[in-house]
Amino acid sequence: MTSTTSGSESGTDPASGGVPLPPVAPEVLAQAVEDLSARLRKKLDAAVAGCAAAARPGPEGSVTVRFGEDAVVTLRPGASGVVTEAGQAVCGCLLAPRCLHRAAVLGAAPLADPSELPDAAAPEAAAGAGTSPADGTGADTGTEAGQPLGARGSTGGADTDAPSASGGDGPGGAAPVGDGGAQPLTPGALAAGAALWTAAAEALAAGVTAGGAVVQAELLRAAHSARLAGLPAAEAAALRVVRGLRAARERDAAQRLTDLTAAFAGLLRVAALLASGTGGPGVSDGGRRAYGAGGSLRVQGLCREPVLSATGYGGVVTHLLDSDGAHYSVSDVRPGGLARTRGAGAASVALGGGVLDHAGLARGGLRVVGATVSADGRLGAGRGVRATPVPGLSWSQEPLAALFARPAAEAVAARQADGAAGSEVALLGCDVRVEGAAGECLLVRELSADGTVRPDAPLLRLRPAHPHPELAHTANLRRLAGHPGLVVRILGRPDLDRAATLRPLAVGPVPGAEHTLRLPREWLDRADLGYDRLQGSHFPDGGGPRTSPGSCDPGPDPLADSPLWRVRRLLEAGVAGGRRAVAGSGRGPEPLPAYGPLRRAGFAAAADLVGALVLEADRRPRNAFGRLTEPSADAYARAWLASATHLEAAGRSLVAASWS
């Protein structure tokens, strides 16, 4: 059957026999767009629109897309199911391979994940890495798959990219081994950083409205250069922006403009550091998590945390603590989605032949000989590792009790002042009293050292670590909300993007308190909120300090109530509409009338930065012939990034203040 593409079509039509297009390596698509003439590039976005719906199965696992009667594009993915070479995408027209048909089909196909591509690190990058996964790799498959739910990535929100082999933010605090492994930048890395900055600046200036296939192809070319230079974090940041642009242009309901704005900020920040010759952990690290010798360890279990990736990975991370207070973790994350997440909570721990499962390890301990440890505290399952179970400790025993001895405000302030990537996702413990529910939040007040609540103690907001209804987080918080006056001990991760917000992972009774939880002895006085479900028998009988559940007023939110939303709206407008949208916001009878509230609220620096951004966006000098004399978007991108960085810092300051 003959099928022609149409700009109004999208996706695959199963009723007409359509099949999904195979994933395509970014460099293959980038080269196909580069080979097009200027005239054909102008037609590319319209041609891409209907290709996915016109895909049909072909012989020997191939996929074909027909354009009229005399042009058929055939994709023949390799054994991995990914189109990794230019020769695997062919067209039968006379202009092939520099034809619009071939580029359009490749542009309509999903982008391959870095984990699906062969290792293409350049020799100079491999030589400078200085580390190898060797025997130290654990069960996790990489940064984003192994990253615990609620951990903040570079975008400050949930990430939809697939897991890659790169190392990244882990759940640990201080690095027990190594210092992050940042190496001096090679000439290839510097060139890749410069190319990435140029492509990101042009994409930002274009925005979603003009960020079509050609703009995306330049980002993909820069991402491939970063991959060749051994910069997986930079590559992942670029791919995140490309996927966000695609989803926004296709009006995907799951895509949020806030996430795309954060992705642009992360990409520009990484590219600016690389282009300036500044590396650092998470920017110029090698391609895989590096493990080093950790000697002998005795670690105690803290809790389990479910892991559920948007790309189908699932599993568990078990958090551990040694006698010196250093944080460690054991990860078990693999493809399998929700079913894998639910089953992994009771799966055996793949570490040195230990006989514990993750449920037992979370309430037990291990003596590890010949341990291999990554810089973020991840324990590896090397051939020489030997692990022996030891009795577990309750949260009221040292060294675990030290986690709950420090006031939450001091702990959050220390994490923000530290500035280390790992400190942003480290666990925080505190004793609290339940006040009630407010929307999706459970409101609590922190107890002082004598077990009472200060009259001026701020309300803390507890939000589910993951909102998936099949996980127990939300149901457990609702049960706790039904018992105002209950005092509980909480272990969780502070959400540094929200005012006084904690994402609890586990709860337990407060030692010596009467109106507190009554957990089974075999739970060792703690319940993992993602796996264990609180029942009526776990709560105290009869009356307590308060017995009337109901809604509670959370009070003012310093972050939401501040005029910083004006800055955020301008930055998001720039991402959606490009440079023209930002320039248009400053035109009118009164220039910049919206930024007076910023100055009156004390945010003079924010007002100055957004004013400079609007002026730079509108500065487009032209010569006598109407041509731009400064076509580069470099200065505009730097002004946008300065405002975004200040907005993040100001928000963090308000968040820190909300805890005290």
C-alpha cells in the first residue's frame, strides 16, 4: 500500500499496520541533516511530521517508509536494534543519500540512549581517565538508573533520559574513596565544550518555536563530539535538551516547560565550564563510575529506597552507614520497571557472597573485606569482595543515632554551604510531631532535644519520595496524617527546590516517647515507606496530645510568595519563544515595568540581571544592508545563564531560611 507523509500525523497507527521506528544514533542523524542543502533544510520539519505514522515492517527486521511512488527509505538496525551507521539508512531516490526523505525518517526516529551505543571514547580521553570499572562495578547500570528517587539531577527534576554508563550524583555523603576523579581537560574536551556551548546558545536563541530538526541536529553533533572526548555528562545534558525540544514541539502532555528550562540551564552551565577549561566532578569525569579499594568495612543498614526510572529501569538502593558516619549504598537496578522495583526490595544482595536480601540488609549489617567503593559511596561487587552478615542496630544506637542528633536547619544549611554534589542528596534525620495534612503534604514540626516543640518551630512539609500509586509512600503518609500529635523519627532526603520540604524514606518510633509508633520487633524499629505498609496496629491506642485529624494551614511559603516567579517566567518565555520573546517583554511605554517588585522586595541583583537579559535580547545591530553585524547568540546565552544561576542561588537561600 502506498503511503505518503502528512504534517498532521504523528506517532504510529497500529490499525494500519504501522510499526515503531528503531532508535537512531545521534551522530547518524546529525550527519544526515548536515548533508542536506539549504533549500531542503527549510522543508525538513514538515517532512519529519508524518514519517512515524508511515513506517511499515520490511524484510529481515527492517522498517520502511514510502514517499510517493518512487522513494522508499529503509532502516536496517544492527543486532542491538539501533541504527548506528549511515549505511543502515538508505533511500531509493536519485538524491540519496543527501535527500530529504532519508533525513526526515531519521529525524522522526527516537534517539538512541548512550548505553545502547558502542564505546566511542577518543584515545586521548581514555588515556586521561585513569580509572576503570574493572571489578568494582555493581549491579546498577549507571547514573540515572541507579539514582535514588527524589535525588536531584542536573536539571532539578525528574529525568526522562535513559540510564547511561556515566557516573553521577549518588546517595552518599563524603566520598570514602577518591575525590571525584576529575582530570585535566584535553584539547579534544576543550573543543567539544566550545562546540557544545555554541550549539546550546543557538538552540536557546531559537527556542521551542524555532528549535526544529536543524537546530536539534547541531546539538546532536556537539553531543557526539562530547562523547568522543570522553564527556558523558555533557553528552547526556545535550541529549536531554534535544528530547525536551522534541517533546515540546510535539505538545507531549508529559513535558513541562520548567523541566526544559532546567535542562537548558544545566547544559549551558556544563558547556561554559568545559569551554573555559574548567572541569570538575560531574563535568569532566570519565565514562563509567570508578571504583577504588576500600579495605575492610563494617556497615549498618539504614533503609531501602525504591528506584523507578521513566525509561523502564527498576530496583532498589539500600543505604548504609559505617562507624565513622560515612554513607555507603548498595544498588540493584536493572530493566523491568515497576515489577522489578517491587521485587528488588526482597531480592538477594549481590555483594561478596552475602546471604542477606535488601530487606534484611536495611535492618542488619555487613562486614566487608576487600571492599570496592566509588567516589559517591557505592559498594561494588568485585571478585575479591567478601561480605559477612552482622547483627543490625536500631536507630537509637550509635552510630545511627548521630543522624538524628543535629537540628534539621543546621544540617540543610551545611549541605548547601558544602556545595558538593553528593551533599545535596545525603540523608537527613529528625524527630517530628504530626500536625495534619495540607493538600499533598504532611505537615510536621521538629522536636527539640528535650522532646518538646518550640512555639516558633517552622512547619516542615513531607512529600512522597515517589508519587507512583503502586509504591507505598503516599499511602503511608496519609496514614500518618490521620494521627495528629503522633511523634515519629524520620529519615529522608531534603528537597532543596521547595521550602522546608523533606522526602521521607523511612520512619520509626521516637525513643522514650509515649505517643509514637509501635512497630513489630522484627522491623527493628523502622519502616521503609516505599515497601512496608503501616497498619492500624502500628499506631498507639487511645488518645494522645491531639485526636482530631484534619487539614492544617501550612502558612506562608517564602519561595512561592517571593517575586522571583517573574524571573522564572521570563526565563521560561525565552525557552518557549526564543530570543524574540524575551526582547518583546521589554518593549512598551514603560521599559521593564514588571521588575519594580523585585527591587522593592530586595532582589536588586535579580532585577539588574533580567534587565540586562532583556536589553541583550533586543540588541540586534545591523549594517546598511540589513544584515546582522553580530549574529552570534553567545552574549545572549551568557546573560540568560547568569539570570538562571542567580535565580537558583536566590531560591536556595530562601529554602535554607524556611527551615529555621
